[in-house]
Amino acid sequence: MAADEHAVTSGRMAHGRAVWLMVLVTLMWATAGVVTRHLEHARSFEVTFWRASFTVLSLLVILPIWRGRAVFATIRQGNRSLWVSGVCWSVMFTAYMVALTLTSVANVLVTMALAPLFTALAARLFIGHRLATRTWIAILVAGIGIGWMYGSEFSSAGGQLLGTLVALCVPLAAAGNWTVTQHAHAAGHDVDMVPAVLIGAALCALATLPLAWPFQVNAHDLGLLAFLGLVQLAIPCVFSVMCARVLKAPELSLLALLEVIFGIALAWLGAGEEPAFSVLAGGTVVIAALVGNEWFGLSRRSGRSV
């Protein structure tokens, strides 16, 4: 991993490698839905507990290899911002997996994709950042797309709607996480994100343990849940931090949207979960709004740097 980190953070060629590594990251993230659909006995909070537990175990091995044992001192000596960020991550982990057990993969992923727009609103409300006109337009267009996606669910029975409301906790917590880390940065105390993820996974496991008991998981399910903890979350978390050192924020946001496409495709092909037309149509509107906002912002920044 150290070699990958060095490669990603050096030279012009490293930018291209960082892009492809981020594509791999989104593909790994996107496996959560299809893997969850193949679980036999584990359900809801038990799924969340085991995934978080395997993430903790994975990071306890990966972090000392990647960053040295001093990384644990970062956690012990961490300030309030690190722990608040950890709480935000725990909410994201819990809401994501619970939502996947309540509604379709497509619903969850498109709802999660609203995180950049929620973050922009949080920046406006709590930090005083001015929002560009393009961002306000993107928020309005995305709102129309969400209304198109979920309008029918408000008149139908609760499972799908409940899953959507739970999924909304993910972008809301992501926006809160960004606000906390930006406030800490302004105060001269940067939050180390990978230890924050470890804290979040540990808090998620502790919070869901009473709700997961008694366990119904079998050996087949444990294997899949271990995959989720290691390959779907822990490893891509480390890789995404490496990529963030090279790629600009709009580039990361654009590439992260591939998770939506990959995730829906994998669930469709690998679990037969065909998304409803309203989800595909409304989701396309949402993604178009996000892509347009980030692409235009990236183009303007590139024009200024020439």
C-alpha cells in the first residue's frame, strides 16, 4: 500500500493513476447492494453490525501497515472534531446498510448522491459560504428529480418510503461531517479521516449490537459480510484518501457518482433487482444536475489556472 500511496502522490502520470484508482474505489463501494441481496439469514441491524465489525478488524490491520502504529495515538489524542466526525461516519454506515434492507439499491444510491448538494447548503447555512448560481440551479433540478422518483412512494405503503427516509440520513450526516472537518481546519486542527472512519465503524458496531442480537448469521453470510467490511469499505476508504491528495474536489465528486451507475447495474445484473422507471428517470435528472454543477465548476477553475 505504501508503494501505491507514493505512486498516487507523485508526478503527472500519478493523476491518471489516481483517476483509475478512484474508479476502482467506486466499483468496490458499489458492491454493497448486490452482496446484501445474496445474504441468506442476516437482516437489518445484524447486517450493519457485522459489516462494521469486519471494517474495524480490517482497519486495525491496515492502518499500522500503512501509517505506522503512531496512528493509534492520533485516535487517543484526538480532539472533539475527530470524534464528532466519527459519529457522523457511524450514522452514515448504519443508515446506509439499514436502508439497503428496506428499499431498492437504486433508491439508496441516488438518495446518497445528494450529499454534495446537502454539503453546499450546510456550507451556506453554517459557515457562510456563498453558493454559485449554478449550485442553486443544481439543487432545484435535483429536487425535481427526487420528487419524480419518490412521489409515488408517499401515497404507497411504508417500506419503500421508510427506506428512502433512512437513506436520507447518509447525505445529511455527510454534510455534517464536512462542516465539522472544515470548521476544524479553519481552527488549525485537521481531522485525519481514516482514523475517523475507524471510530465510526466501531461506534456503529457498538450501537447496533443490542439490536442485532440474537444473531441469525450463518457461515455463508459471514463470508459475504467479511467481504463488505474489508473489500467494500475498509480498502476503498484507504484508497480514496490517497486519491484525495491528488484529485481536485470536483473531480472526486464526479468520479464518486460512478458508484450510483455501478451499484444499480450490479444489483440489476447480479440480483435481478430491476429499478422502476420513475427511479431511473428521476435519478437521471439528479445525476445530470450533479454532473453539470461539478463539471461547470471544474471548467471554471481550470480556466482561471491557465
